Amino acid sequence: MKESFIKELTAIVGPEHTLTDRESLVCYGYDSTPELENRPGAVVLPASEEDICRILTLCHNAGVPVTARGSGTNLSGGSLGDAHSIVIQTSRLNRIIEIDEENLTATVEPGVVTSAVHRAVEAKGLFYPPDPGSMNISTMGGNVAENSGGLRGLKYGVTADYVMGLHTVLPDGSLLTTGGKAVKDVAGYNLNQLLVSSEGTLGIFSEITVKLIPKPQAKKTMLVHFPELEQAALAVSHIIAARVIPATLEFMDRVTIKCIEEYARVGLPLDVDAVLLIEVDGHPAVVEEEAAAVRQVCERHRCSSFQTAATADEALKLATARRVALSSLARMKPTTILEDATVPRSCIAPMVKLIQETARKYNLTIGTFGHAGDGNLHPTCLTDERDKDEIARAHKAFEEIFDAAIAMGGTITGEHGVGIAKKKYLPRLVGESGIRVMRGIKQAFDPAGILNPGKVF
């Protein structure tokens, strides 16, 4: 980084918000993706939309690449820059600008932590459903860039289903405003939906407007144990077939169950193949009917135990079993490779079986949990990146897992994004024509190629 360029950055955000010292830059050289380390040339922390516009104008004119970053919870390397680039860190843009109770919207800055939005809108009897596993850390800008999902995705959808309007700073520093509070808008291309999932390659969000819904009046949480994997998978399909769409329908396999119980002591049995966490919500009468239907389906498929929370504290305890899945697995070995291969619901059982067989083939420990209701599985390999042979086997295993997901009509990522980690698999999924169209879109938005280079393609 030229000293003159750093001085111009400093003039925009101030010296205390321009980081160039080695110690600070090391902290920004990682996100939550294993094996990746890319230290940026500088980090800046803007405080306003105008700051972002000025920074990008400067970088565009100087030809300096830019990567946007929230809390760094990304799992595909998407929030990492390199020595020739700067990182724009959005934590100072952390205002909830407005909660509009008449139009049922919330407008926030990109650095607002997701769970802070949940608390603010629920205090007014409203509901923002997307709940990524990192919601207590992740920020709304990152959620939009990655189209984050979560445990409530089956019934309520993902982040893209709630984004109504965006302020996006383009690579040349100009501001693009798309959408707004109008419920219907079919004027031109749907740029909102194009920008969601763009992984910071098309623009940097400076303001986000999301749709809210009324908070559900009641909910019921259930934890169900199954002696065999196939029984749990069939129960998932047949719950949906019974016209019940749970808010949450989560799956954990035997390896994950064992790690959770060793870590959290929540009372899970160690002699079952699978556990389902199920939550139904809505009108109290409907909740009772749906909970009864869920129990009937699970018992028909020979569940060995069916627990229903009687209080909010009990519900929290049951939900803890799924919420701590990743933490429980991660403590077992120094490196945790968490993936998100996604398949149609009907393929859950064969996919989990294939993951287990692949783990045995390559002599690896892989625990699988995830969003069974929408087929989004998280095979999680417990390894040590210092063991080069084991890491090589892990990569071979995941290559086979991704290829199998594609063959089953699924995808290489349901919510973590492509970033650096999965870009070699993208052509297998979308083909040459898909890559050509995506590159054309990137070229239209960012002809100089300064936004998050090296990601996705």
C-alpha cells in the first residue's frame, strides 16, 4: 500500500479507524473457514454510507481491490482480502434506523448484529424469521451477501425472502437504491434478488430494509429419537406429506449426538442413529393440532422417544441440543471443516449414508447435522490441518460428497456461499453457460474487477 493512498483513506475515516499495523491485520487475515489465511494491506472502518462511497471512489481510481467484512463468520473464505487489497469492516454502521409498524418493515445498517434485530422487533410483537446459527455474532450485511438461512428456514424461508430494499455502493463509489417498502414492484429486473447472495462481488450494502411478520402466538418444541436413520428420514418426508410445515425440523446423526452429550449433557441417548428437533408455531389451536400430527407420524415410524417441552425453559433446553451441535463437534479436534451440501428432502437418508460411507472410506470422523426439513445438511469433518495426509483425505471425501449432492439434484452450498473454498465445484453445478452468464453480470457491475476478486469464479 502506497503511503499516499493510506493518507487518503485516513482522511476519510480518521487514523483510529485506519488499521495498517501487523497485529491488527493478522486478526483480519482469517474468517471462520479452515486452512485459509489472507492478510489484507489495510482495514478501514467507515461510519456512514458517505464514507463507503468515498472509500470506493478512491479505490476505484487507484485500482485497489476491496473486500467487505462484517463479523468474519463466513465459512467459505468470502470475507478475506489479500496484501494488495483493503478490507472495509462495517461494524461501526450498526444502527437500527427504523422499525415501521404500519408497513411491517425494519431498516438497518449492515453492521447490525442479527440477534439485535430479533430482539428489537420482537419487543414490538413482530418477527424477523431468518436465524443463522451465527446470529449472535453475524451481521445483517453478511447475511444478505450470503443469503443466510437458519433453523426456521423450512417454514419461513431464508434472508432473500425478506429483503425488500437495499442501498448498495457500487465499485466506482456511486449509490444504487433498489426496492423499498412497496409490497409489489415488478419494474425492471429484480436487482434486490440479484444482489442477495452476491458475496460482496457486485457492491457493498450500506442500508437494508427487510420485511417483518407478526410474531407467532404460540409454539411447541419436540425432541424425537430414532433407532435407525431411515426411520428419521421417512418421518421428515411424511411430516411434510401430512401438510404440517414445522418452523424447525432439524437432524443430528449418531456422531453428532455423542459429541453433544459429552459437551452439553442434555440427556441425549447414545444408542440411537438419529435425533430430530421439531418446532411448530402459529395460532394455539393449530399448534396443538400440528404437534399431535407430528407425534403420530414419528410414532408410526417407530421413534424410541418423543419429548415435548412443557415450558419455555424446557423448550430452550431441547433446542440447545441442536444449537450446540457445531460447538460440540469443534472441540474434538483442532480443525473443523463444516460444509453445507444440500439435497432434495427425499434424498436425506441416502445422502447421510453416503457421507458415513465416505468417512469410513477415507478413515475420517464426520458428524452430520442440519436442516432436514429443507435438505440442507452440514457434514462436519473433525481433523487437524497440520496433518497433511488427513487433510488431503478430507478434501477427497468432500469432493465425493459434493459430486453426490449434484447427482441427487442438490447443490454444493445451501447457505455458506462459494467464496474461495468452493469455486472449483461451481462449474460442475451450473455448467459453462452458467459461469458465462455470471461472469457477464460481474463484468457489468464491476468492469475493473476490484470488488472481492478471486471469489466465486
